[in-house]
Amino acid sequence: MKVIDLRCRPAFLHDFFGATPGTPEYETARWLNRRVGTRGSDEHFTRSHTQDGFLAEVREAGLTKAVVVGRHTPAQHLPIELIHRITHGHDELLGIAGVDPVIQGRAAVDEAERAIRELGLAGIDIEPGFGSPARHVDDPAYFPIYEVCAQLGVPVFLMTGPTTPDPRFNDPAPLANVARAFPQLPIVCYHGWWPNMAQAIGLAFATRTSTSCPTCTCSSLAARAMSRRQTASWPTSSCSARPTPFRPIRQSIDDFLALGLNASALDKALYGNAARLFRL
């Protein structure tokens, strides 16, 4: 069985992920593990306090590829050099660069180009709903990023879902404007706009470019509904993304397998759709 995890982050990336014992952020990481249903120790993530420990977990979980995602928001910055350093030279890892054109201006486009052309990263992450002020995904500030991703032939990754600070900006409807403007641009929506997943499924059906990733914030019922669309000749697609380090990788795979999806839907959700995104 081949599995690509579209959102797999080692704890050492940032204090937010539990990098430093004895800090409030470390205790929050433990709480989040309990909150999303971790079975076993809520400190399992300490294994990924080192690069070797992270790689060992990825391999033991049986991942074909693990996607390490950068981030650039007012609250958190995971530079593209860091993502490159973690992923470079490891065949089982892919890197996504995080940029923010509101913070960086034109430099965000230059950084995106450098990340893809020079560093060999596999896509670009932006987080409009986490900006200051928050913005919708069709805000003109982000169109230069969509344009460069379309030109380079790489997917753009959007952070969506219930952790969006202002839930009014967790709205999939504006994504239709982006899809119409860039019809060949692959768009991946982390957390699948939960709890607005029905609208997201409808949007993906209409635009043919949007891919949703059910993670810890999505109920198993929603993940099943989204994945089953793939068996009925719908253009809607989903990929599997685990909330590492807030849940053990292997547990999340096992829980996904337990949804009862047929073999074709499982292959697409766990591997095929993501492999197509990255042209593997």
C-alpha cells in the first residue's frame, strides 16, 4: 500500500508543535493530541524532536512520501531554507514553501520562484484567513502567487478549516474566483474547509481544480463522504493528510483505512491523487 501524507511536520519545526519541553506551547501540543483522539501517549511527538526520530517514524508508518509544509503568517514563520534543509536528500520527504505577499510584498513571488526553481520544493503554501487582517482566498494580494504557481506547474496549498481565527474567512465560495482565473492551477485545501465541507465538495465538482485534505478536524463521516465522490466519476478529489505531530502517523492511517472505503477510493485518497499533484 502506497501512502502520501500531505501534511506531516516534525515537532522540532517550531514551539507550536511541541519543540520545547516545559513551555506552554509544549503543553498545548499535548492537549491537542488528546483533543484529536491520540491513542497512547500524548507525548508521542517527542520522537520527532530530532530529524532522525522524525524519519524513523515516517518510515515505520509506511509512508511513501511525507510532505513537510512551510508557513509564513504574522504568528508563525517557517522559512523556505528550513523546509529545504529538512527535506533535501531524503527521498521520502517533499517540501512546501510558505510565503505571504501581504507581509513580503513582491519578495513573496521571488521567494516562491526560488523555492521551486532553485531549491526544488514541490509547491507553495499561503494562509489568507490567518493574515492580519484576515483575507479571503480571492483577495487580489494573492493573485501573483497563484499566477507564479500556475506558470511553474506546481500546486498552491491553502490553510482552511475551523482553526481559522475568524470563521467568516473559512468560506470556500471565494475559491471559485481563483479557480476561474487559473483553470489549470491545482489547489489543495488543508482541513477541507471543515465544517463547510459540503460547499467545498460542490465547488470542487464545479471547478475541477480543487483538492481537499481531511485531517483531524474533519469527522470520519465527512472524510468518507468526500472520498466516495471519487467512485462516482466526479472530478472532486481528496488526499490524505495527517495532523502530525498532533496525532501518530500510523494511527491516522489505520483510522482512515477503517472508514470502509473501497479499494479504488482508498488508493486515490491515500496515494493516487497526491501522486498526480506532484507528478510522481
